[in-house]
Amino acid sequence: MAQTAALTPETISRADWRTTARYIDHSLLRMETTRNQVIRLCQEAVHYGFPTVFVHPCFVALAANVLHGTPVKVGTPIGFSLGAAHTTVKRFEALEALRVGAEELDMVMNVAMLKSGETDFVQNDIRAIVQVAHEEGIVLKVILETPLLTRDEKILACELSLAAGADFVKTATGLFGGATVEDVSLMRSVVGTRARVKASGGVRTAKELAAMVGAGADRIGTSSGVNMMRDLGAPELA
């Protein structure tokens, strides 16, 4: 997705809400999420023009059914939330998600192995899920969990993701802290045009979204998309 030069914290209030909507992965990943909330999430995505919804794996089939015939894609996280499952388990989870209708995958990197210096393990763990996704023509994003990483570890995580063939690097799950403009800028500087960047975790307002886009984010993962649309004057969903 091309960045929009006019989308800045200063101009976001004057931006067309539809332009802002195209950046948003409309997400609902709380533990207590219900079936009816997922249905509502999907309806909101269609109404506002969000390109993707992100739901727990157990709700992928439901979301795919609700969104059938619409342009909205269904995404789900793999290895959520700690990223510490066996690679074989992550691979099976990804295959099952695709089987029941997922169209984008965000996998959680194994932070424990990165911090242990097991770089080959981390790269191979990512590559295994990249291969599953790419065999089906699906985008794979790698969640680095930046709040837990040093600057050097963030750079290394981006480099390992690139070497494994990932399509995106993503900041965080939101469970340990959120995205920052500084982290997004750093990640963009490392991946350049070889991959895209997703900012996720704590992005709750349209101005915060615009700041992340200005720093280099191509996509924003948030559960606050509806509030952003409301603030920008979009019509309410009945």
C-alpha cells in the first residue's frame, strides 16, 4: 500500500475517512471475545472499508462466512501470544487457519530464541510459516514484539524476517506495550522496500495512526478503528 503524503497528524482531521480506513487491520483479539462481537467486527469492516479483520483462529471460519462476497479479508495470528510454540505447531496452526478461510497471517516471532542468540532457529521458524503462506498466495507478517527488544535486537529481527521471506514486519501484539514512531521508523530503515511495516499496539486515535504512517507504516493493527472513523466524520453503522 502506497503511503499518503497528506496523511499526517496535522492534516488527518481534514483527510477523507475512507483514505484512513484503507490502512486499518480491524482487530479483535481479546481473550473474552464472543461470536456476536466477531460478527459485528465483520459488519463494521464492510461498512467502513477496512481491508482486513483480524480474529482468533477459532473464529476464522465464522468471519470468512460473514465476509463471503465482500472485499474484506480475514486474518489471524499464529503462535499468539508468546510465539514460543514448536515450529511444527505453528505450521499446523497456519495450515488449519488457511483451510478454514484465513487470507492473511501474522505470526509471533520466538522472542525467547532471539534473546538466546538462536538466530538460525528464529529464521527457520519464520521461514516455515512463510512457506505455508506463500504456497497459498497469502501475506505473512512477523510480529517482533518490539517493547521487549533492544535496538540491536529489533534490527536483527527485521533482518531475519527479510532473510526468511516475510512480507511484513510488525511491531507488537499490544500485550507488553505498543508501537512507537521511533520503532516504526527504525523498522522501515532496515527493511526499506524489501518488506512492508505494520504498526500495532496502542494506536487508538486517527492522529496516532497518521504519525505511524508518516514514520513508514503501511498498515495499522487496531481495535479502535470505529472510533477513528467516528472522529473523522464517517457515518455510523446502524
